[in-house]
Amino acid sequence: GSTRCLAHSSSRGGSPSRPVRCRGVGGPLASAGRPARFPRPRAMETHRLLSPPATAGPDRPLVWLAASCCLVFGGWCWLAGTLALPPARTAPPPHCPGSAASYALAHDFFGGDGFFDERQWLFFTAPDPTGGPTQYLSRADALGGGLIEQGEGWAVLRAGPRETRPEFPEHPRRQSVRIHSRRAWQHMLIAVSYSHVPHGCGVWPALWLYCDGAEVAHARDADRCGPWPENGEIDLLEFSNEFFSKTSLHLGAHAQCKLDPVAVRGCGPFLDKNGMHYDCATDYFRGKGSLLSFLDGPKYGCAPNRRDTWPTPQQLNSAPGTFVFEWTPDAMKVWNFVAANVPRDLADGAPKPATWDASKMWSFYPLAGDGCPGKRNLRPLNLVINIAFCGDWAGGDWARAFDDGWAGRGFLYDAAQQLLAESCASRWGGYGASTPRGACDGFILSRDSDAVVARDAYFNLTGLKVFTAVSAA
């Protein structure tokens, strides 16, 4: 996928290399015997990061360490924060350019013979390309094990129990599901209604699109996709542990696609949460091992997200609604509407996004103009929904309180929060491992994680529709 971890998107393109009619379903709680040294489970407090950090008293010695950092690197810290902030706008436009005027329904995943119909989805069963202890199941195994369930107007995809297979006794795994749509679309609008999205330490869920014909066995048009991410990946909903959600766009390492910052910021306070200055080229291993990697380092793709709407998964679950992704030749846009604010035209099945309030957008990717000739490499993309564990992102950032956001608040704020805020490591410990990834694996494969995974690590979707444009804006 996206963002800051080194092989975060290797899951994307490595070779097998978010009126509700649903029920509250989180799966049965497994027994969880826990060593006394671990604190009682409670909700992590990453939501505090949406507010200014509280002033600490003398009994908070780490604050003095952060203050010392500011004294030493004061000028640099100030620049790191202020230069990244988008310029203030007193009157943002009511609508942003690039939308189609109207759409008609092309496919309803809740129609036909049920959401998990194999005529709609391929079930990915290869080893987890992100390197985590994830065992993806076939449809038959997922259905038999209760990892997928469906009813009238709802579908649940959840994480499963721990397992050890006789052929690989030294490599225990935790069961999960990863599904790829058989159909692919280019230039469309996707609406995903949800009542719950997965979260938790060691959990890495995603709802995303990429050109998967070269990656998934039995996919149609297997020759239409080049090596990932040459033909594109778009992350609509993705986070790990209890981090903020964000969207991102990935093109090949040599793609020329740098979004116009004036156009991006002209539609609202969007900043690149990947810190790539809106460059959508992606190469996670560029400059790795080089002494000058800070000057010529990895490329993480572009992620223009509103700086005032960085929700945690718990916040999404507290106010369920509908994600919307629109892709036209001129722009990509992402919205999230709480249930009470879903536009009437969308609820009626004839969305007109050109009329929607731009202040409700999460992300804006202007593709018109000369800055992104690389968009010609984008091919029809397949929809993917999965829940992974640990690996390059959730495991690699086990000891971090959050993985991004410093660009909008300043380096010092980031440093202070990493020192003071709760992380998965401070909550659950290291499990005797010498690395963060080892600690994450230790937790997710222990009894300590059973109850919280069963309770929190599931998608409950209440709608999923794809629309195609019937008229230009």
C-alpha cells in the first residue's frame, strides 16, 4: 500500500512476492489468559493527537527531553512544521473541478447470489507478500471457519484464529481473508457503506484498488498489468495498529506524476501525508543503505489528505457512513459521509459528485494539466479488501505511537508524541523479541491477542456499489 513503511505496498504488487441494516458482529470472544505483567486492555488514545498536546508538569521528564531538542534544533523544528502547512484559505471553493456531472449504477456487490459470490470475488490464498504471519483462506475454508458471513444488507469479513499447519510447524499463522474483485474498472465512482472497520495492535486492514491481472491466479486479462505499481494502486482506506487512516496514489518508480500543489491546495487544506511533495512515483527501496538516503531516499507515492480530517478507526466506527471514491480523466477524489449526511442523489442511486460540498472531501488528486503524464499508465483497477497482520508496516512501526502527521504539526510535536503517547509496544511489550516486527508477531500469535482480534478486527459492510459516468461535468 501506501505510505511510510518500506515494503508497505509490497502487499499490493509483490509477487504472491470502510438506514443501516446490519447486526453487531465481532465474533465470539476467545479466552485470553494473560501474564500479569501486561496492563489491562483499553482503547488506545491516538485520538488525543487531533488536539494540541497538553502541557506537562515537572513530573514528566520526557517533556524536558523534547524541550531540549527544540532548543538545540529550534529553527529546524520550526521550519519542518511551518513549511509543510498549506496556505490558509478564507473562502475555499464550494466545488472542486474534475468530477463527472452524473453517474449510473454499473454493479452492486450486494445484488445477485450474495456478497461473497465467487463470480464476484477471487480469494487470494498465496503467502502474505507483506511478510506478516497471515494465512489467507479459500472461500470454502473462510466460510466454514466463520471468517465470512452475510445477510440481508450486510457482509462481514473478519480475522480468524491462530493456526499451525503440519507442513510448516515452525511458522504459525493467524487466519484471515483477502478478496479481489474479478471485474476491473477505469474512471468510475465507488460507494462503500460500513458500520465497522477493523483495528487493533498488529492489525493492518485495507480497502484498495490495483491492477492485479498479473498477480492473482486465474484472473482475466493476465497480460494487461505490468509489475506493481506500474499501472497504479489507490489506497482508499488503510491504516495499521491504531494509526490514522489516509488515502494515497502509487505509480511506478520512474513515472512522471507530480500533482500541482496550487491545484491541490486550491480545493482545501490538503497536504501530502507521505511527505513526497505530491510526487506519486513509488520506489520503497530507492537509496536503501546509502549514506545519502536522506537526500535520495525511498519514494512513497503521493497522499494529499485534508489536514483536519485524519480519523482513527475508532472514530470511523463511532460515526459509520459511506466512503466514496471518484476517478475521472482529470481527478481522483475521496469523500467520507456519516450516515446522516450522505448526499440525497447518492442515496437515490444517481450520484452527482460535481454538486457535492468540497469541504467534505478527504483527498483530492488533480490529474489534469502537464504535471502528471504518468497517468496514462493507469489501467483498469480491481477492488481488494483484506486484513493482514504485522509485516512491514504494523510490525515495523510496533513501537510508534503513530506513523504520520508530523508534516502538519511540526517535527517537535511528532517527537514529543512519540515519546509520550501510547504505542503498541508500551501497551503490550516486546514478547522477548529483538525487533519491533518480532514483538508484533509475538503478540498476534499469542493468547493475549485472541479476544481483542475477535472483538475488533472485522469489516462490516452494508453497501458496495460501482457507478460509471453518464455525462461529463
